[in-house]
Amino acid sequence: MSWSSLDQEYLMHTYQRLPIAIEKGEGNYLIDEEGTSYLDLFTGLAVNILGHSHPYLLRKLEEQAHQFLHISNVFLNKPAITLAQRLIDQSVQGKVFFANSGAEAVEASVKLIHQWKKQHDNTKNGIVVLENSFHGRTLGSIQLTRQAGIYQDFPAADYPVYETQAHDLESLEAVFQEKKPAALLMEPVLGSGGIMPLSEMFLEEAEKLCRQYGVLFCVDEIQTGMGRTGPLFAYQHTNVEPDIILFAKGIGGGLPLGGLIAKAGLGNLFQPGDHGTTFGPNPLSAALGNAVLDVLLDQGGLENGRDHANYLWSQLEYLKVRSGGKITEIRGRGMMLGILLKAGEGEVKNMQQQLLRRGFMVNVTQGTIIRLLPPLTLKKQETDSFVQALEEELTIMNEAGEPE
């Protein structure tokens, strides 16, 4: 029986999986059981920010594995303490709570916001989010995710959520005045919502409104963090200073790790028993988190990533000009790109499959947008080979026309 059949028989059908059984990861490639290599251009949905089997990360993983794999939170966790200090040094002064995933980080933030409003202004209630935002699928976070196909009709946690559109400051202020929410939560680049970057002006003006109306300003950096858009965190393209920063995905180097950074004054709101997690953070994950920061901050990873991203953008922009209108827009920031095609969902899905057959793994979001989340280690020759393959597929699409 094939791995695909076994998967269908024994695992719940919560994802549409590609019929490829991965044997190993090596550099920027995934290799299946038949030895076929695929350039990984969505990196486990933004997790493998440094590619696969990075030698420095593997060395640090082995070092920690020989010390201990897990300890209870009743002991001092040296890798976690070190990682928390480094994250704070690179963001805002405050304290860190570690979890295992982005959704858990969102759950923790909802509880922290509730604690803040109880102690500071109990007339405030609820959280403002943006249309088409994505903040998780757990019951506590799902109503913050404003995509109907995701939140559907599952039971809702008992706190109000208010939705407004990106770049609409007038509507945002009206919500603040009329609803008196406790917090605003935004992705600096809406990922699942179509790779929509928020303008620096909007982020800065939104923060000003938060200060004016006494609303917590929170950024979801779960997908945009760890250098994906250039700086360590995407909000650092601006002059804002968030009250809460959510992180996950890339920080763990491939292992589950997430959490939040709470600005001074918020970090002491949780008391023993208010929140917790058995594995947050697992020492192996924390050790890899430190290794990721070593590579990004001390070994030139951020700078190299920016250079590689600039080259990818330049080649895709040239391709857009040559595409005969098939590429209508390329948007995003850094190594977080959306390629908008003048094509139907069936055509784009077919292009994804054809690129896979050529050895390139890409993601599709919102039906017609090719989503690229490449590793910061993407090489120029890898970019060139992908752009050439994409151009050839666009030519085939033009010749084939709209499928019946």
C-alpha cells in the first residue's frame, strides 16, 4: 500500500496533501523517496527560514540533545531564558511567554489582553482585526481569522471581535469610538489573505489612534517574523512600537516554537496559574531558536536574505514585463511574495502542479495567487531556474487559453 493510501486511511483529512513522500531535506531542497529533488519555495509555510538541515542548526540541536530533551517549567530553562533576552533586545523591552505554535501565541494574547482590560479599563472589551486576516484555527483564535471558509460556524469564544478594512483609518477610528475595544491586532503583511502588505503610513497612523483611544497595539509576526521581510520583525520597517508581538514559525528552525513579547507593563499581568503550557518552550526548540538568531544576527543571515530577496524581486519584475499581462501584480515584502495571475483558479492550480513536476514547490492562496515563502538562503541560480520555469509555464498557459 502506498504512503498516500496509508495517509488517507489513518490521518484525518484536514489538509489537501500532495502525493509526495519526503525522504529528507537538504539545503533549499526537499527530496522524495524516489530521489527527486524539489526547490522548496514555501518552506513548510514560512517555517524553514534557513532551508533544510542547516549544518549550524543541526550542530546546536545535537549539543542540546546530549544535555536534556525536556524539563518541567518548575526548573530554570537556560536556553529559553537566553532566547527571551535576545528577542527582547531585538524588539521591545518587556517579557516573553513561550508556546508551541502561532495559534497558541494568539490564545495567550487574548488572555493577556483580557487581564490588561480588567486591571486598566474594564469598560473596554474585544479585539479589532482586519478583513481577510488569519490568526489561527483554534476555538479561541478562529474568530480573529476573518475568512469565512475557515471560521465557518464553529462555536465562538465569548469575546467580541470587530472587523475593519486595511488602510481605512476612518473606519478604524469609528470602531474605536463606538465599540471601545481593548486591542487592535494586525499582520504587517496579510499572508493567507493574499500577501497584502500594510503601508508604513497605515501602521504608524493606526498606532497613533491606539494611543489616542487607549487601545493595545498588537502585531502578528507569526509569518512575517525572523527576517522574512528584511528586518527581524516586519513592524521594524516603521517607527511603531507594539504592545504585544506574536511570533512562531521561523523562530524554531523547524521545531514547534511560538510565543509573544509583551511590552513593559504588560509582562507582569500573568501570575502563576493564569496561563501555561507543558512544552513551552521545549529546550530543543529554544536551542534552535538561539541558533536561528545566531545565523540571522551574527552570521550575516539577515543581510544575505535581503540581498537574495532583492534579486528574486528584480527577476520577477522583469518577468512581469515579459508576461504579456498574465502577471498583473507582484506584491509583498522580502521573502514573502504574491504573484497575481490573470487566470482562473483551475489554471493556477494546474500551474502549481506543472511547476511541481518541474521540481519547484510553490503554494497558492486565495485561489489565484501564487504564494512564495522562500528560504533566506535562496541562491541566485535557484531563482533563475524558477523564473525560467515560471516563464515557460506562462507561455504554455497563453497558448492553451482558458480551459473549458
